Amino acid sequence: MYKQIAANKRNTWIILIGFIIIIAGIGCAFAYAYGDWGIAIWVLIASFAYATIQYFLSASLATAMTGAHEIQKKDNPRLYNTVENLSITTGLPMPKVYLIDDPAPNAFATGRDPKHAVVAATTGLLDIMDNKELTAVMAHEMSHVKNYDIRVSTIVFGLVCLIGFISDIGTRMLFFGGRDSSDRSPLGFIIVIATSILAPIAALIVQMAVSREREYLADASSVNITRYPEGMISALKKLDTHARPMHQQNSSTEALFISSPLRKGTISNLFSTHPPIEKRIARLENGKKTF
């Protein structure tokens, strides 16, 4: 477990370097298209500024984008007490608890570190889970906090949003930037369009690779916390059976959730940040004797 935590901290820097390369590539493409290499410098400066701000505001952004609202014990004693008990069990600081008014069963954790963590669950999750299953799901989320997965997810979440934003702005500038169309390089036009399409896809592939192994680890960590593998297995089965897209969907926040909140389809499955639930269940079944 400690090795995984250390690996996640190292992966934070690897991910940052990878995304900086992608962002630099976008900046260079736009600079070439406009014939002004100062654009590449400004893209990098703005990206660093954005990444710094986003790092500290990530939890607020994630809760806003998912429609989550903070609750206290009196608002939902069952959910709050479950998280509070797990906080005591794991020795982690008590995270802020959020609730999402959505019939789709799901949950997520976010924040830059355990002292600034947020865990959230949907009303749909509370409706279908019994107490042992709810404990298993929230232990899964607390595991993301303990393993520092939330820091990795936070950085990836912010940078995926940033790359999409830069690509969108660059494309709009190309079409509506006010320059005489005769001055625009046809090759530059093609490069910007290709970059605007391919860069977000590359970002999503990185996000997918980072997320999938984290889910397997959090499932196993949940069982280690609760000492009851059947709780996590049963919860995953219910998540699979009752799966439905959430009202507020966003591919940037998909990796935060215990199961994908997006509509199922061939393309979404191809770039899903989550391994198939049946494989997650199979791993837990195979590992029962070792927990």
C-alpha cells in the first residue's frame, strides 16, 4: 500500500510532464498557424497559471460540475455517519461530505490531499445500497483519499479541462480572430484543426490509463478496510444492474466516480476511465482468500 502511495506521488510529476508536452504542442501549432511564436509562450504561461489555480480549487470545480452540495450530519445522518466511522477506522481527517440529487447510483472523491478531501454520493446510491454495501462504497472512496489517488485525479481532471479549453479557443480564434483570411496559412489551418481534435483525445487516453488501475486498487483497499469482501462485491453488482447516466454528465469528471456516469456506447466504452465491473468483481472473487 505504501509503495502504491509513493508511486502515485511520482506519477503526479510524470503526468504533469506529459500534459505540459501536449500543451506545448498545442501552443506551437497555434503559433505556426498565426506566424507568431509569442503565442506558444503565452499558452505555456497561461497554462501554468491555470494549473496552479485549479490545483487549489479542484474540489470546488468538481462539486460544481457534478451538482453536489455539502451536507452536515443532520441533513443525512446515514451517509455522514458512514463517512465519519470510516474516517476513524482509517485514521484519516474527516473529509467534507457532499450529496448529489441524482437517481443514478454513484459516488466520488476529490481534493488535493487527505486534509482537503471531499467525498460525495448520489441519492440513487443511498436508495439501492444497504448499510454494508454503502460502507463498502464509501470505503472505496476513502481509499482514493488514503492512497493519494485524489491528487492524481485532481491534476488530470484540471489539465484535461485545460487542453479542451485551449483547443476550443484556438479554433475560435482561427475562424473569428479578425485576421484577413488571405493571410492565413492553409497548412496552419489544417494543423490547428488536427490539433484541436487530436489533443483532447490524447488527454483522454492519458486519463483512462491513469484511472483504471486506481479503481482495482481502491476496490481491494475497501475490502481491507471493511474486512468484508461480499459488501464490495454486492455493491459493484448493484452498480452494474442499476447503472444509468447521471443528469450532469462531463467526460472531464468521469474518472472521479466509482462507475462511469456517462451514457454507454462503443466510443464511450473505448475511452472509459473505468475497467468493466465484471472484471472488478472477478478480481475481488479471486482475492477473497488473501483479504
